[in-house]
Amino acid sequence: MCSPRAVLALICLVLVACNAPAATPTSPPDPRALLNAAAADIQAVTSLRFKLQLTGAPAFIDDNNVISFNSADGVYVAPDKVSAKVSAAVFGVAGQIEIVTVGNDQYMKHIVLTGNRWLNMQFSPGFNADQLIRGDLGIKYALNALTDLTYHGVVDLFGTPVHHISGKASVADISAVTVNLIRGTGTANADIYLNAANGRVERIVLVQPETVSDRYPEPTTWTMELFDYNNRSINVEVPQVEAQLTVTPNVLGVPEALPTLSSPMMPEATQTP
């Protein structure tokens, strides 16, 4: 049997518990602050791997809609090197284009477009890896250009806890995320996934509603994944160009036996002895 003193002490404990203030709910993080931090962080990376995937309505590398982009798997090495294997359909025939960029120099290799040789040709006009990763007009600009931000909490992304943020941005402002391949003048819907542990960008998903049509009911959707940050084993080698080229702008040049496309994607190239 409890003593009167013990009963009194128990009553006091109950009263204190009942009158204790409720725990203050934790405010969700500011999505703008998260994006600003991620944008600043990506400018400091020394290397990373990336994957760019397109689904839905097609997107084309050239203005003549001959080369249809599917995906790209590549690596970046600071300050200005990128190497990637691009899956694309040329004249409707699926294949692979290998590309290397060092500063403003671009090299590519394709069984048809370059005769299966490395040539000094442009894959994406104006693309520069340093500007994409470290520059103020690259991924940093794209992240900071997002508006109408909504924070959706921490979700699971293939086993990694990530902050999920959605927003909108003009196509022109986010073109760097797609290596300047995205087209259009409208507004894209964006979903950003930032690693909850370190704030780094894990995934960017861009959807272009304006691309929906009767023929293509699903909109063009770009998914960029960034991973393997600062891995010292990542390297980019400049390929050995097998032909010396004389370049004139605005026309795609390929070996004489191959078809010629009018395209700003690559300049005309003629072999010189």
C-alpha cells in the first residue's frame, strides 16, 4: 500500500506532465536556402559522374530533326573536361555517339557522322564544361532560377534520403542542365532532389508540358542524375584526332561517301593532307 507521501508525489508528477507545454513542431527547411546551398556546392566539385535521360516526346540534337537524343552517360573533371557516351538515333537508326569536350574544343565519334573516327567537331554549340559545372550560368543558374517553390519533405530515392523540391522555370534558364539540348520558349516544371545528408544535387527532373501533342501524349521529360562526387579515379582523355580538318561554320561535314546534313550542331569539315 502506497504511503500518503508517495501518492502526493505521483499526483504532482501527473499534474506537471499535463501542464507541460506541447513540443514545438520543427519548421520545414527553406527550399530556396537548400537550392542556394546546392548551387554553391556544385561549383566546388573536382569530378563527378552524370546521366541524362530523355523520355516522352522526342528531342533532337540538330535543327533538321535528324538526330534524336535518348540518353547520355558521362563524367566531368574540373575545370573543363567532359567525356560521354550518347545514345541517339540518326536517320531513325539507333546508335552511340562518343563525345569529349575540353574547354571550347569538342570531339566526337560516330559510325556514320564521322566515319567511326574521332574528329574535332561540335556536338553542342557553345557548350563548355567549366561553365556548366562551375560557372554562374550553368547548373547554379538553373537551380537559382526556379520559382513557385514547394518543399515536399524528405523522401527516399533509391535508398538515399533526399529533400524533394518542386518549382517552375523558363526553358531558357534551365538549358544548361540538358547540355543546351532542350528546346522551346515555354515554362518547364522541375523536381529537384537534394541529398539530405550533404545537400548535394542527386536528381533534376524537367518536364516540358508544351511538347504534348496528339502524336506524343507524354511530354518531353529530362532526368539528370549526378553522383560519385569528387572521385579521384575519374579521368577524361583527349582523343587522338585521325584527320586534320579545315572548318567552316554552319554546315555538317562528313566523309565524302557519307550523307551531309545542314545543321548548326557541327561545322563543315573537309580533310586536308
